[in-house]
Amino acid sequence: MKRFIFWTLGTLVILVAWVTVNFVATTEGWGLTPLAEPGDTIGFTRAISNEARTEAKGNLVLAVLNSGKVVHSDAMSTGKPVSDKSVFGVASLSKWVTAVGVMQLAQQGKLDLDVPVSTYLTRWQLPPSEFDNNKVTLRLLLSHTAGITDGLGHSGFAPGEPVQALESHLTQAMDADPGKSGKVQVGIEPGTTWMYSGGSYNLTQLIVEEVTGESFAQYMQKAVFEPLGMTHSSFILDRADPTVAQYFGENGVEQVYPNYTSLAATGLYTTLSDLVRFANAQLPSTVADPAMPRLLSDSSLADMRTPIANIDGLDIWGTGIMLFAPNGKGDNVVGHGGQSPYLNSTVRIDPASGDGFIAIQSGNKEALASNLATHWTTWKTGKPDIYVLGNTFPAMIMRVLTGAVVILVTAIALGIFTGLRRKRANR
């Protein structure tokens, strides 16, 4: 019996060690190869521009920030030249900008992030559900943990088509991505699970309009863009603006930006230079470029970075902000990305150093801007970001399960073999 217990405990120790090593190796990024040595800014910027120019199939602009200041920028296009002043659609990057507008209202005492959203709604209400809708708060909406199960995704409306009214869109979005319900409703217990929800930001958009008495686009122009000097940014695209970048689609064919009901979720148009100003405004005052204007207090910014959503033991989302990877200073590299067909944008910042990376592109089916930002995160932190982990976790789980089966089969086989040998020796 003692031998059996010892054998069982030994097998369990090996199993635990196998699982632990694989988990640590995956989450710590063992085997990741940065584009340059830590601290080698010149080497990294040269490598990242080479990668961008090799992979870009349409147009792309990027910037690398040290202590909030641009130390490297690049622009490339197969068509009309682009620059840091070219206007791009940035898709879901809109959500972070929206969250900053909401945090301003909270900082001014006009909104409470932690009361039922019904407190502020008169034009539309969440439909009845099997769950308590009063548990849905703005903080949960902004962190995709409110239990809203729309899964949106918005395709928008072609120029010349009627744009669906916001209340109607909340009830049933006519431009929902294929396979999505298009209905903003509570389908999961609020506060229990992370599920990406563009509809949560549509509801946030309505709350902003209810509280301010202005259209969402007007409020964001006055409260965010004008104070930050983001003179080329808007939630309403000026199609006659000659600085609007071409939107390249499949095989380099130019396509037209749609119109959106879902402005807060995906409707922002902006430039690289404006995003530099926005990124600085999200940095703590101790590391931001002092020449850049600010909106939120350091405590409000820290509140946004506080983890809310967690998957597989990893913090992934705060209040309107993505947590990409630990920065080794008790915080995370944070930011947001956006992706539409053949369009991708990303902004990432390290609140400990003020360093950052920004990229916008169109023409690539894959998320080129985000892939470039992943290289930056690996170079700055030595760790994988949440996109890398999302791709490597399934392989890790399969490797762990396969290894566990091998360990158990080997242990059983060795146990049987050892037992047979012992019986023979005792005859």
C-alpha cells in the first residue's frame, strides 16, 4: 500500500509540474524572439518599419513613442500617399475614445459608473430577461461584462442608404455581422462573464445623449477632440475632405467607408497625429509629454486600468480599455484596437514609462497593425500579449492533455511492470 501511495503521489507531482511548466512557458513567453534587444530603439524602429513595408498591401501609418514623444514614424501606400495627417476609420478603437468621454462625465459627477443604467434611460430600455437588468451598469457595459449577448460587430450602411435610428438599432440592428443576433439584451448574469459586445457601446452612446442632451458626435467633439487639439477627428466623416485615406479592400480594390448608427462602438475617424495626442492624454501626468493637453485625473486613468474582466486567470479588460500584457511595474500595457474588413488600428501605451505604439492600416486581410503592435509589446515587456496568448493557449491545452495522458499511461505501465517483477522475485 505504501508503494502505491508513493507511486500515486509521484505521478501527481509530475503531472502538476508538467501543467505548471507549460502554463508558465506560455504566459511568460518563453521562446519569443523580440525584433530588437531591450532598449535598442533604433534597432526596433528599423525592424518594425521593414516588417510593415514588407507586409503592407494597401496603406499604413505608424508611430513609436518614448515618454509620450514620437521618436519614429512611418507612412506607406500603394495609392494616394498618406501621412500622420491622413484620416482613417479606426473601427473599435472608437470604444476607448468613447470610454474617455464617459469617464469625463463620471469625473464631473454627471454619471455614476456603478448604478443601474436604467437610471439614465428614457428613450429605450433593456428588454425583460431571466436575469436582473438592474445589475447592468456603465462599468460593466464598458468592460463587456454586462451579460449583453449581441456579439456585435456592425457592418454599417452604404452612403445614400438610410442610417437606422439608435433606438431601433438597439432593438434589432439591421447591420449586424452575419450569425449575430443584432439584439441588445441580457443573456448572461451581469458581472459574471466577459463577452465582447458592440451593443453595449450602442447603449452607452444612448446614455451619453440622454445625460448631455446633445448628439453623441457633438458631445465627443466638444468634450474630447477640441480640448485635446484632435483637429482631424470626428464621429461624422467629411467625405469631401482631401485628407481622407483610401480604404483598400480585397486585392487592393478601393472601397467606401460606410455610415454607422454605432458611432460609439465603431464610428471614429481620426489621424495618427491626433492619436498621439489622445495616447498622451491617457498617460499618468508623471510620464506624459508635458506639452500635450490632458482630460482625466490620474486617479480616473488608474480606475480605467483596474482589471475587471478575466479569462483563464489572465486579466484582459478594464473600464473601456484592453489589458495587453503585464509591464513588470505592477500595471499593464494598455490600449485598444479596431478591425473591420481589411482595416485595422491599434494604440498601446505603457503607463509606467509613457512609451507607446500606434498603427492604422487598410488593405490587409490579417490584422497587420495589431501584429506590429504585438512585436512592440514583446520588445518592451518580453511577454506575449493577449492576442498571442489567444493563439497559443489552445495549443498549450492540447500539449498539456497529451502529456498528461503519456505520463499516466507510462506510470501505469511502469507500475504494472514493477509489480510483476516484484512477484517473480518473491517466488
